[in-house]
Amino acid sequence: MSAIDGLPPLREVIAAYDLAPKKSLGQNFLLDLNLTGRIARQAMPLDDACVVEVGPGPGGLTRALLAEGAKHVIAIEKDPRCVAALEAVAAHHPGRLTIVPADALSVDLAALTDERPLKVVANLPYNVGTQLLLDWIATPTWPPAWESLTLMFQREVAERIVAAPGTSHYGRLGVLAGWRTRARILFDVSREAFTPPPKVTSSIVQLTPRAEPLPVALSALERVTAAAFGQRRKMLRQSLKPLGGEALLDGCGIEPTRRAETLTIEEFVRLANAL
Ligand code: SAM
């Protein structure tokens, strides 16, 4: 029996449902109940919330979210083997866990449910984590359907998400995340906490929507950041040449000899709006 919910320990679940971790699905499972509980609590309050979890796997974090009182958890899982294991968790918590057997990349969060507040909590598969985050940030309407994103990433990706201008991790991801959200790293999770252990340390990142992001078309912001950071060692007059180069920079009052990583988000927005 497990201490948090009376369901079998995760190691037994993994053995019973033959959940040998698959690298292709980014399967590094968390089996430590103290840790999954700590992650779930970062998204509190949960008792009035609908939590969307991407990649529940054998259900460690899912069970922690339910034990911490989440009103409703919608768990999106691509691996049919895990879906079978999760059905036992759903039966144990009638009406509180909905399993969506799908590729999360094809799920529109806003259309998934009308329940609000909606919070996303996930130990993301490393191979699609960044794309999912970009999809959630780049939603056409703002504020977004979600109230917070509490997500596990590889430490290096987490540093890029929260990076400030002038730092080595600052790039396209930091500009897009910083434009629409406030993002911070909450804590690190060591490799040994996972089964099997990944190659690098992970971090929990939390993002909340900015009420009034600077007005700009996302497509223009993406074009400018892609061009500027595509050649990050070059001066902007060179890297932004296809978009107007010195004329564009002069028009925005930005010194053409500067490099991408020195620009603030406000300056990127100015460039994008001038395109
Ligand atoms: N949440 C579990 C935990 O913390 O132990 C498992 C996390 S594991 C890092 C990632 C999970 O995402 C796996 O269960 C994997 O099958 C699932 N997954 C991978 N790609 C996915 C996708 N495109 N859509 C939904 N789930 C996916």
C-alpha cells in the first residue's frame, strides 16, 4: 500500500503493467512520493482547480495532485500501456481523474475543457517539452486558458526560459516567455530522483501570464528573434539584414553594432512592430 492514497506503490504498478521506460517517449519516471507531492503543492490552491497533466506515465505526479486535493485532473498520455495503469487510479478517485489518450501536441488546451481555473502541472517528456511550452505561450487569445504552468524541464532549458537580457542563456525562448509571462525556477531535481536517471539535472519552472504583454504580432516577434539569435555572435546590422538591417535598427533607435543578447524584450517588440 502507498502512504498517500492506498494504491499500490509505483514500482509495483510499473511491474504489473510492464511499463519498461521507452526513451523515444522521454520516459523518466518519478517514484519518490515526497518529491511528487512537493511539485504538486507548487500549483496550490488546487481544490477549486482543474489540473491538466501532460505525460502522467505510471501516475506518480497524478496521484500526488489528487492527494493534494485537486478538484479534477485531466491527464493526457500518448503511451497506451500507461493509460491502462492510470485507469486504476481513476477508479480509485471516481469523477476526479479523466484520462485523455492522445498526443499532447495535438490537444488545444482552451478547447479541452470549460473548467476554470485551469492549471498545467507536468513532468514533460524532454523531446516535446519546449514545443508544448511555445504552443501554450503562443495561444492566439490572451489571457490564455491557463492560470499557471508548473513544468519540469532539463536545467539548461529552464535557464533559457527564465534568462534575462545580457546573459548567455538569453535567446528566442527567453524573449517569448518573458514577453507574455513571468517565469521563475522553483527548484532543481537531481538525476537520481528519476527511473531511469536522465543525463542531466532537471528544474521545476513556473510561469504565470502577464496581464498586459506589450502589443505585438507574435509572428513578427518570432521573425525578429529567429533572425537575431540565428547569428547571435554577429552584430544586429548583419543578422537582421534580411529584415531591413541598419535602416530597421536606426528607425527603432537601436545601435546597429549591438548583438542580439543585449536587447531587452521591449527593444525586440519595437523591432517587430517596425517590420
Ligand atoms: N509524469 C510521470 C512521472 O513524473 O513519473 C512521467 C513523466 S515522463 C518524463 C514523460 C511522459 O510523457 C511519459 O509517460 C510519456 O509516455 C509521455 N509522453 C511522451 N510524449 C508525449 C506526447 N507527445 N503526448 C502525451 N504524452 C507524452
